[in-house]
Amino acid sequence: MLAQAADPYVVELERFHGPLDLLLHLIRKQDLDIFDIPIAHITAQFLQAIRQVDRLELERAGEFLEMAAVLVRIKAQLLFPRRTEEDEDDPRADLVRRLLEYEHFREAARALERAEAERLRRRAKGYVPPRPAPPQAAQPLETEWAELWTAALRLAERLAEPEPLHQVTTRAVRIEEKIELVLQRLAEVARYEFGSLVSPWGTRIHAVVSLLACLELAKRSHLALEQQRPFTTLWIRRPLELDDAA
Amino acid sequence: MRPSRIVEALLHASHAPLSAAELARADASLDEEVVERALAELRAEYAREERAVEVVEIGGGYQLLTRPEFAPYLQRFDSVPQSARLSGPALETLAIIAYRQPVGRAEVEEIRGVGAGGVLKTLLERELVEVVGRSEGLGRPLLYGTTRRFLEHFGFRSLDELPRPDELPVVLARSGAEVTSHG
């Protein structure tokens, strides 16, 4: 997929609805006389445009190659000096007829497209869905930073401060440690709740530093954060590429 | 009950266009002529009151549709974008079927220069085209035509409303009863 997208010729070819569409494009773009197509010139351009045709699926590739064969045959026929003045003898005649016929329908299709666009501006009863279905699948994070922050703080508040057995000085919570912990968990499970990172300690500072660690890792694309709606469960999961590779 | 109110109730409650004959079936006091008058009355009333909906003649019937200028407000509720627009190949195939119906798959493929199997399947599934018969030609291939759903999708009253760009030649005229076989 990625290799294809990087190749301009394949992308170009994909854009066309078929060999006639491509041929018509070449002729019209250069303002050539469709009744007097310079076959050698057009054939060369057509072959150039489809040189990556093997990247297309088999059926589509066959369609383009068939047209290439037609063009080459016409080109060969034109080389014979047995041309008369009669139109019927022009080996291009059938191709021209097909091109014009296709072009007419392409225009008709565009007219339909305009009618469709106009029609879609009017809506019937039932257009607006009864109620928005909650998204089921994992979705990319669409939460504002501020909301995320608030959610983390609320979580920290909800966690009961454990009864201190004896007085200790607050130990500094280092972000590097949390980063390690986050990644360690992620190596074990593909997806887990943010809350589970914090609960063993249950203090605000752990929640905040854990969040900072997650944000830092998300920035470096080591993980992805998910939240369906503000103030709901925050999920940590492996980034998509890693998931696919696994 | 005034006929225009009965017609309004039916149009309001219906998802799809209703024909004058269908509307007339609602009550013994109605016939198609009365229904047509009621529809005209409703139209005038909605226009006068600058209502957001209007009675539109579409797909061989009548339907309450929002006026086009409200499209921007409705757009953000589009939860099924899939239902909206057709692809380029689908439109081309539909154009050929619409103008040439009844028409076989071979002719569609000949005109477009590409296979039509996948696109035809999609169009059949979406009920925009249907099988309308078989050709007399070799192998008696299936012939396709457009449906009422097709008219609704494009906002046409009938096939006579198909857009006809000036450059469309005579050969694209509807063939009507004539069934041609394609080799």
C-alpha cells in the first residue's frame, strides 16, 4: 500500500475509470482533434502512463493492456500505405466511435452527479438518526489536553489517601521511573486503564507524574491514549503500527 | 377532515414518496383529483408560511423534504456518509443503464471499456437498478433497468427528467420498447 502511494504513476492510473477514460484524458488535455488522433504520439503516452500497470489488480490491468494492444495494432495498420480516402478504411474509426460514445456517457454521469448533489441538499423524515450510537471500536483520542488533565486530577482525588502508619518524608516521584513502568506494563498487555497505573500508590503526585509520563510517551509515539468522552476511563494502548506488526 | 390535512398527515408519516393514488386510498372521501388539489393547497400553504419543508414531486410520488437552503444545518447529523454519494464508475454505469435501458451487462462493459460486474452488484444491492428481462441474444443475458429508488436518489419525477446535455447524441435517446441484442 505504502509503496503504491509513493509512486505517482500508479496513483495517476488509479484515478481513471478505465482505459477509455485515460485515453480521452490524454486527447482532451492536449486539445487534440479526436477525429484525427496522432496515434503514434498517443500510443507512446498511453504506454508511458500504464508502465506500472502490473501494480493494479489483474482485471483492471488486463483492461489497460487490451487498449494498449488496440493502439499498437492501429499504429501498425497506419504504417501500411494502402489508405484510401474513405472514412471506413481509417483503422482509427472504431476507436473514435468508442471514445465519443464513452465521452457522452461520462458527461451524462456528471449530469447525474450534479442532480445527486442537489438532491442531497434535501432531506426526508428520519434523516437525523434517533440518537447517536456510542462508538464501539477504539477511536483516536479526541479529547482536549485540559480535559485529560482534569480527568487525571479527579482520579487522583477519588483515590483515598491511605492512612499513614508513620510519618515519612515525601519521596520524589521521578518521571523516568514512571515511563519505565508504563512501558513495562504495555509490553505485558496491549491495553490497560490509566487508573491501574496509579492505584498501587494512590496519591495525587503518582497520578500526575504517571500522566506526564504517558503524555511524553504518546508524544514519542510509544503509545496511544484513548478516551471516549471527557471524564471517562482513560486507556493506554500500544500504537497501531506495533499492534499490526505483532 | 379537510383533504389537505389528511394528505399532510400521510406525507408526514411516510419515509418514501407516496403517489396520488396511494394517498387517495386513505379515505373514501378522497380520489386522485381531490388529492392533487390538496397537494397544491399544501404547497401554497407551506410556501406562504415559509416552512422548512416542502412537498416535492419525486420518484413518481410526493414527499415532504427539507428545502435545500437548510442543508448546512442538517449536514452535521449525517451519521451514514456511506449512504450518500455514488462513485464515478457507479455513476457512469448508471448513466448507461438509465439512457439505454433495458440494457445488458456486455453493452455496459463495451461502452466503458471495463468490467461491470462489481459495480452492477453494488447498484443492484442499493436497489438503483433491477433486472427487467432477458435479451433475445446469444445466451439470453439479463437486461437491466433503473428503479423508482433511482429516481428518488437523483430527485427525478420520472425518467423524462433525466438530464440531457446538449452533446448527448440521438443514440442515447431512450429505446423504449425496443430490445436490442448485443454480441
